[in-house]
Amino acid sequence: MLGYTLRRLAGAVPTLFILLTLAFVMMRAAPGGPFDGDRELPPQVRANLEAKYHLDESLYVQYGRYLWDVARFDFGPSFQYRDVSVNDLIASGFPVSATLGAASLAFALILGVPLGMAAALRQNGAVDYTAMTAAMLGISIPNFVLAPLMILVFAVYNDWLPAGGLGGWQHYVMPVIALGTAMMAYVARLARASMIEVMRSNHVRTARAKGLSAARVVWVHALPAALTPIVSFLGPAAAGIITGSVVIETIFGIPGLGQFFVSGALNRDYTLVMGVVLFYGILIVGFNLLVDLLYGWLDPRVAYR
């Protein structure tokens, strides 16, 4: 397993290099610059700022300088937030995004897995149809539509929950539901399909033939095998639910990485956008590797080569 992990980590380096290169090229190709604004800066002031941040050098030199900084885990200074480095912004924003993402993922699993199991165990019945209809609605309604509707109903009309910002647990209720609903729907559909397949497998038939109770058959023999596709799905899902919080954080005014990313893109903060993109790439690689290792732990038939 150690050799497999090291090979996967080594293979991730070219992927992250390509990601960083594309982010660098796309940011430099975008119109405008970090010092463009409503008021035009005096030429001397602009020249001094560009010299300070090495923007007066050729793109090749800037690219090489940035690669060297990244190799030392230094994402550089932010152009928008004065006297603050991108590392500091990521360090302050990631815990917020991680908390929101982890809570949304827990919401999706806690509701999605039992919902899918109930639908599978009562296949083609009222419970099945109701659960899958709810899952289809969860998939069909985008979070950028669901979030404003929730704000309108629960904050504006009824004043039950805060409309945005960051504070107590009440501030997380609507963002977590808005971010986790689609994921919950996918998990429910995946759990249903997996459970139906497992319940028809030979080892479950053998457990039933031995006279085991229905609850023991489901929870001990069927559920662990049914969870393996869900665990495989969790890698990109966990990374996606954190990176997908960009819209939700912007709608609810949550100071996480998503809001920094949007603000950096609008203000052409090159280093901030590239740093966040690279950090997201590292998260995706890490989550996928972790899930592959967990998959092998759940299914002993999986061999690491």
C-alpha cells in the first residue's frame, strides 16, 4: 500500500503542474489587470506597483519565478488584499469552507444512505417512489436557485434563520442544506441501486438460508458491500462539495475560499486565483487517493499494485 500511495503522489505532480500552467496562462490572457479600476493610476505609480510585484518582467520570467515560489509552498502576495499573502488568505478561508463542506457532506450521507436503503428494501412501493421523486427534485434544482428561495422563505418572510454571514450554527443551516441537497440526492440513488444489487447476491442469499434475521442480513452482510460504490463516489464528491461552495459562499456572504476566489477573479488578483486553483487541485488529488485506500479497506478483494 505504501508503494501504491507513493506512485499515486508522484503521478499527481504532472497533473498539478499542468493545472498551474493553465491557470497562469488563462489569468494572464484575461482582459484587464490587477491595478485597473474606476480611477486610472498615474503612470509612475503603476510602474512602481508593477515593479514591486515583478509584473514588468516577461511572462517567461514571471512563470519561472512563480514556479519557484510554489515549489517552496509560497503562493505569493495578494494584489487585492494589501500586506496579506495568499497563504494567509487560504489559511483563513479554508477552515470555513471545510466546515461548510464537511457539514454538507454529513447531511448528504446521513439522509441519503437511509433514504436509498429504504427505497431498495421496499422496491417499487410507495416508499421507493416517494424517495426517488425527492431525489430527482434534489438533483433537478440547482443550488443557486435553491439558496435564494430558502433565504426568501426562512429569512425574509419568516425571520427564522439569518440570511447570511458567519456566526452561530444557525448561519450554517441554509448553506448546508443548499449545498448538500444535490449530493444527498445522488447518494440516495446510488445507495438504492447498490443495495438492490447486493440484496440479490450469493452471500446475502446464503445468510438468509442460515436463518439470520432480516435486520442482521441487511446491516451486517448487505450494507458494507453496498457502501463500496458510495465510498468510491465520496472522493470527487468531497472535493466537489468544497470547491462547489463558491456559489453558496457568495450568496450567503460566507468568508470562505469561494468568496476569495470570486473576488480575486473579478479583481484580476493573479496570485490569489492561481493559489486557490492549485489548492483545490491538491484537495481533489488527496481526496481521490484517500477514497481509493478506503475502498481497499472495505473490499478485501481489491489489490494495490
